[in-house]
Amino acid sequence: MRRGIAAGVAAALLFAAALTGAFGVLLESALRAHGAVDRYAPAVAVVAASQRVEITVDSGESQRTEVRPLLERARVSIAPAERLKEVPGVVRVVADVSVPVVAADGTELTGHGWESTALGPVELRSGQAPQAPHEVAMAAGSGTEVGDTVRLQAGGRAPEPYRVSGLVSGGSGADGAVRASVWFHDRTARTLGGHPGHADALVVLGNGNTSTEKLAAAAPGLLVATGAARGDVENPGVAAARLDLIGVSASIGGIALLVVLLILTGLLDISVRDRTRELAVMRAIGATPRQVRRLIVRGTLKVAVPAALLGGLGSLGLGAVLHRFMADHGVLPRELSLVLGPLPVAGTMLLTVLTAVGSAWLAARRVSRVRPVDALGEAATEPARLPRWRMITGLFFLAVGLGAASTALAFGGQIARAAMGGLALTLIWAAALLGPWIARVGIRVLSLPLRLLFPVPGRLAAETASVAAVRLASVITPIALALSFGAGQLFVQTTAVNATRTQSAAGLLADHVLVADGPGVPTAAYEEVRRTPGADAVTAVKRTTVVKSVGDQLQSLPAQGLKGALSNLDPGVTSGSLAALRGDDTIAVSSNVGDSDDLGESMSFWLGDGTLIHPRVVAVYDRGMGFGDVLLPHDMVAAHVTDGGHDDYLLVSGDADLRPVTERLPGVHATSASEYGAALTEQARGQGLPGLMAVAAIALFTLIGVVTTLAVATASRRRELALLRLIGATRRQVLSMLRLETLIVLGTGTAVGTLVAALTLLTFALAVTGLSALSVSTAVCVAILGVVCLAGMSAVMLPARRLVRRSGSPRIE
């Protein structure tokens, strides 16, 4: 492999290793990381309810388990505590409860029952433990004294006076810092938590002789967590994020690997074609096909191994950047730690080297299998026809892509979202495999105007391109991939955000929206606002997430619980009526989940804490992007969420003066429906930002692949360019020819990429958001085209100027 081409291949392999390894870092973090064990550090075990939904899918001869995390706290009954205490080695069982508390000045605190002080070195400095419902113990140094009265907004109630019965020092955290700022009487804490007979977890304190098996037998059906797994119970958001991160890392990492394979295959095919004459001579003088392939593979290994090593080491830094970015934007909880180990580096090195070797071996098959007598003739020309396997495989990928688009359009909803995943990539693979056909069509179409506008260089460009369709196909593919993947995924996200904005703007009919800076709007605010003069209609909204089985997969769906007047919102009901949404056996679903045929039928859902329900569908609506895919009665949602004492927002119609309510409730304030809709839009945009960052990383690698492939393809043409100079072509004519030929390549790649991106976007808009929500920025399109075209033209012309010498006699090396 020549030095210039080897440098280009090494650069592509290095970036490929860094990209795939970065998602490997995220995957390892998801598999190995646990929540921090802080308050539960003294425990030998923690008994809790499972924080996931699991179903077994029978797919004929095999079975697999589908798992989705629960985003709400699944509480556990305190009844097993007595049986757990009887297990040998158990000293004490603490029914731990957390309660959101807001002080009079708006400070957010966390409350626990007094028995939770056993989890940390908490020392009662003065006074006594809380004995009555309206007594609390506060942290020393909080500015209060024993006997003082403080107003606390606890568990979603209106602010109430509490007497400070004692002051404590120390803390419940492993580092000695005060974590629980307020301690209530145990019964009071469970009442404020909304589940008097339940706790967040049963924390078992004991000695080293405590048997995990006996604890599990004493609490059948419950999870017994020990070691690092205790942190997942203490921080359920980490456990949920781990499952999601596994899926995201595996899917995006898989896409990245396919993109890498696509680009490297074309790049190494060009590098092998550069050596065709040399390899043909070897075949003519008696070298066996195996010897030729071994030579190519060894040459590739010399480049691939050091590039993969450097890229694998660099993947640790890139993975850390992705992890930090996702944590900063709230996609990952900060408690989910980053794990940097040798496995991603080793794995990405192995994958990169195997990909390089496999691609080189495939590229070497043609030249190594020709007969020695025909070897030199084969070296001078490219094959005119596609191999049968390539044609059949390309048509297969094309059929799969079009089938995915048809499925999305036919079924819509969640099935459409699932079908969208591989749509663009299958079409690009089809374009890559059928590339020579596409290249020949592009050459024929674009060469006509170039011949008319630029007679000599235009003819040279058309002729050289016509006889090198296979080589040009390897160059066109990464260009089409960069445009289709980058633009397609970007505008899918902007279309989803635009749908959220337009649907929420059209459906929020209230004059005022009450929101809160802290844990939420206390449920007590609902009745207070209803009693306020001028409040014509009030609606309480509680957000949650439910799980539904779609086909043979579990999917998490955004949901909202509603209470009060439903005239404040219009989700675009197409069948049934929201007025029937009452009781515990009714539900309304968006058109992404059901249709008019489901009206009156029962559907199965798991609520936020894993409770399985079978409600009856009473309404179907269109604005699922703005109002969630599921609408439920408020009280049913509140009974199965982590914090049932707070609503997410209140919708109020009328000219009521809400200042008396907001002044009474710390952290609560009123805004307009338009301002609240804008906040929802920003939230949706922020949630999609980490995904766009991953897409940007893949698109950046694809752009690097475009530049590298074009540069390598140009460097491999030194003999051809020298021959043109020898037969009389001037330097200016050769460079003009290369510019025009590059225009043909860029034009064909742009056309293919635009077609794939347009098909992806239109399918998504028609099947999921509606065509009216389609959001495509002309300026961004021009910028993407400009970057790809500028980079592509530079990648060709810079090495070409070095190849076409200014002085001296051109010669063929």
C-alpha cells in the first residue's frame, strides 16, 4: 500500500475505532455502573419492589425476555419487615420513606421518618425525636431552635406549621454530610408520602452472617439487593437510565459500526484497485490467489493495527465527552458514573481490525481469482457488469427499505417509529451495493451539460468517469451517506420538536398555567384555585410514563393524568369523548397508540410503578406529540407515581387573580399558555440534543470518510493523470477535468443522499407527526451541502495539484 493511500486508510480506521469505541464506553458504563450507595451504605441488604417490567416473548423455537425500566418508584409493603427481622443475623429493619418538602423561603428539602436516622451517624444534640404528627427534627445550624415553629409544605399539602422537637448533627450519608434535612414521626412520614402502609424500601441492618437466600425467602416476590446493587434501589433513576442507555448505546453503536463498514469497504476497495496492476503481474508470473490475498491482508494489518490502537485509546476520551454531555442535559442522572475500562478499547480494536481485514479480503477477491493469462488484461479495465451476489443483495436491501417505509405508512404510530430506525441505512446500503448502476446514470445525466459548457475538459471528465463507474461508486456512497444520515436525522428531530410546539399551542386553551420551581404544584393548590373568584375552569395535570407491549416489544409511552374541567385543553379528539374519562377503568390514547376501532375495547398497560391495568378506551386523539400518548384519570396516576402529592401544572381559564395562591405556596408561579408551550418546546429540543450529538459524531466520521475516500481515489490515479499529460493534455485541462468529474461525483451523491433523506422525512411526517409539522431549514440544507461539496472538492484538488507537476516531463511510474 502506497504511503499516501496508507495514510488515508489509517486516518479513516483511527476515527472509526474512536467512534465505535465511544459507544462501547457508554455501553460498559450502562452494564457495570450502579447508583451511589450513600444512605444505604450501612445496610447488609435492601428489600424493594422490582423497578422493571418483564415479559417473555415466544418466537417459535426460542424465547427471549423483553425488559423496560419503571420511571416511578415502585413501593414495597412494610408487612414483610416482621418476617425479615426473624432472619438470623438481622439487627433491625428500617422502612425508609422519602418525602419532598419545601420551606417557607422556597428551599427544597427531603424528609424521612425518624427511624431512618439509624442509617447514618445522626446524633440528637438537643430536644427529642418527633412524637406528634406536627413535630419535626431539624438539622443543627439550620437557624431554628427547639420549640420554634416552622412552616413546611410537605407531601403536596398546603404549608402547615410544625414544631421543632429536636436538633440533630451528623448525617445519613456515607460521607457524613446531612442528606435528610427534616425528620418526621414515622407514621407521619408514610402518610405524607401518600402510601401509609408502604415504604420506598426495607433497609436491613445486620451482621456478616445474614443470609441473602433467607432474606429472599422471607420476602417472596421482592428484590433483595446487596453490594453495589443497593445503589440502584437508593437511586432508581440510575437503574432506569442504565437499561435505556444499554438500548441506545447498542442501537446507535450498531448504526455507527454499519456506517464504518460501509465507508471502509469502499475505501479499501479503492486502495486495492490502486495495486491491481502490481497484483496482476504477480498472478501472471505464477502467484496463487491465496498468496495475493495474504499479501493484501498483511499490508492492511500493518496499517489497521496501530490505527485501531490509537483510535481505541482515543475512544475513552470521546466516550467520556458523550457521557458528560448526556448528564449535563438531563438525559442521564449524574449518579450514573462513567466506567473506563479496557474492554471497549480491546473490543473496538478487534472490530476495527476485523472490519479492515474483511473489507480488504473482499476487495482482493476479484483480482486474486482471475486466471494468470487474463490478469494483465483485467488490470487495465474495470468489470462492466455487477457481480450477481452484489446485485441480488442490493435489490434485497432496497426491498427492505421500501418495505419499512410502506409498513410505517400503513400502520403509523409506534410501529412506524420502530420501522423508521433502519429505513435510511438500508436504502444507503442498497445504494452502495448498486452504486455502479447509479454512477453510470449520474454520469450520463450530468455529463451532457458539462460537454456543452466545457468541451475539452467536459469530454475528458465524462470519458474517464464512464470507464471508472465502479471506482466512482465507492466515492459516491459516503457522500450520499453523509447527506442522507446527517440531514435526515437532523430534520426528523426538528420535525418532532415542531410537532410538539404546534400541537401544544393548538391544544392549550387556558388563560393561565400554574407551574412550580420545586417538586411540583401541591395538590392543595387545585382546590384553592377553584375557590378563587374568576377561575372559571381549572384542570390539574400529572405527568407519568406507562409501558405498553407493541407487537413483541415493550415501549415506554408519555402519559398524563387529568382532573377537573377538560375544556382547558384540546388534544384533538377524533373518536369518543374525554368526558367519559373517569374512574379507574377508562383511558384515552393518541392515534400513535390506537385508532377508532379500539374505541370501547380494553388495552393493557403497566403504570409508572409497574401495576398492570386493563382500562377501556373511551377516546382517541391526534395531538399525541403535545399531550402524550396516553391520558388517564388523575387519581389513578397519582396513586402510582413517586410523588403523588404534586401536580406538574394547573390550567386555569378566566380572569382570576392568582397572586394570593402563588404567594401562599412557595415556588409556585403563574405563566401564560404561550410561554408554557415555549418551555415545552425547549424541553423537547433539549431531550433530543444528546441524540443529535451522537448523530453529529457519526455524520462527522462520515464526512471524514468522504474526504479520505476522495483523497485516496485521487492519489490512486497518478498513472492515469501522467498518461494524459504525455498524450498532450495541459495541466490546466487535467485540473479542469478533475473539477468537472468531481462535480459529477458530488452531484450524483447529493441526488442519492437527498432522495434517501426526503423519503425518510416524508415517511416520518406522514406516519408519525403529520405532514404539516415537517420542519426543514433551507439555510441548514445549504450549509450541509456546502460543507460536503467544499470538503469533497478540496479532497480532490489538493492532492491533484501535487500529482500534476508544474514542470518537468510527466512520466508513468
